Amino acid sequence: MAQKTNSLAHTKWMCKYHIVFTPKYRRKVIYNQLRNDIREIIIRLCQYRGGEIIEGHLMSDHV
């Protein structure tokens, strides 16, 4: 994986975000049913916005 940096005349930057999605009250029963749907939505959003998912984990109570 290449380190992708953005730049302007006097600056360079590389933005990385750590995002955690947690359902209200961490209701595992509801969340487990929706995990794959949430995964697909996040992938589509990243593709739409031109982002890249470096690493992803689907846990029983959060993404």
C-alpha cells in the first residue's frame, strides 16, 4: 500500500480517520442482523467519496 499524500504549494498532508460505528445501547441482537448491510453501506460511501478502507473489523457490538 503506497503512502498517498496531497499537496499544495507550501504544504503536504495525508489524512487518515479512525471511525467507530456503535449502535445505541450496543444492542447486539439488532446489530448482528445488520452487520453486513452496514459493511456494504460503508464500502459504498468510501467509493463514492474517493476514500480507501485500509482496515476494517466487524465486531459483535461495533464496527
